Amino acid sequence: MARLFVGQREIDFFSDISKEIIKDVAGQKIYYYSIREDLTEINEVYEESMEKIFNAPIEIECFVEWQPSEIKTTNFGQEQIKQIMLYMHPRDLFDRNISFKEGDYFSYGEYFFEATSVIYDKIAYGQVERVTSIKVNGRQARAEHINFNPLGPTSENYLEDDAIQNTFEQQRGTGEGDKRQLVEDGVLESPITGPKKVAPDGSKRSINKIGTSFYGDE
């Protein structure tokens, strides 16, 4: 589509709508662990480090595509290696000053992954400066590379309090670093009702014995 019909306001609109779907509807998230290069010792020959130092994890909302596990047969039996694909919002990363790079680590559920590739996946209507999607391929990391307790949600098989996510709250431009550009520019007003929240309602109607306000009048 010609630049005559797709300008800054249209790009901002598409960006804000994408953020709304990712942050206010889907609710999928990862925890991003970037490496402290200034504190991590790197072997001069192999250009690798035996022990990596990480920054505190950052929660990032994105679309997650779960891939089938890769099955390997070794001398010790079969081994499953999980793979994952993330679709990240470039403007969200820019707004939050996050630079997602190959070799960084992230967790999803109970598993940790290393980013094997970070790809500029799509641009807006042929406008090369307008990246609309970043695709990250992740491969399950070994415990000796990154060894933390995973942050929830993880699995309904676990007993920890955060194993199942029972609460989901929209951001709608009010969260930390969550900027909706058209509201920021004064083109649109802030949402009238504000962020909505789905939370336990005190009833017991689910697998983990916790009901939700999603089905009530909340």
C-alpha cells in the first residue's frame, strides 16, 4: 500500500491495536533474562563463558508458538529438547528499552530457553523502517547454562502458589512501560472503563478449586 495512505497515525493505530491484543486479551508472557556482559567472564579462545551472570528477569507479553519436542537418542536413552517460537512487538521492546539478542535466555512455563535467532519478521506495507513483528526462535537450555527457579505460571501438576495463573489484569496503557501512542499524542482519549481484571471470585468450580470472576458480573 502506498505511503500516501499509510502514514504515522495509521502505523501508530496498527501498533496500538496489536498491543491491545497481546497485552489486554491474549495474556501470554515470558520472562527475559539478559546476560550481564560486564560481569560475565568469557573464554578468550572459545568465546564462551562457564558461568553466566544475568540481570533480573523482565516480564514481556508476546505471542508464543509451542513447537513439538525434538527427540534424541543418546547412550543414556532418549532425550526431549523443547523448542519454541515467540512473536514480539517491536514498539513495545523499544518503549521499554529492551534489546532482545541471540544468546539471551528466557523462560516460558517451567522451561528455560536460549534465543538461537532473532528475526525481523514483518514490516508494515513495504515500509522498511516500520518493523511490525520480531520472531525469536528458542531452544531449551541446559541446566548448567541457566539455573533458576522458573516463575509462574508453570504447570497444574505443581503445588506452588503461582503454578496456575488465576488472575489476569489488562494494562490498556497504564502498565509500566506500556504506552499507547495515539493516547500519548492526544489523538484518542484514555479508555473510559480502565483496565479490567479477571480474578478468583471465592467459588470452587475448576481443576484447582478456584472459580473466576470472568463468568460473573465483575
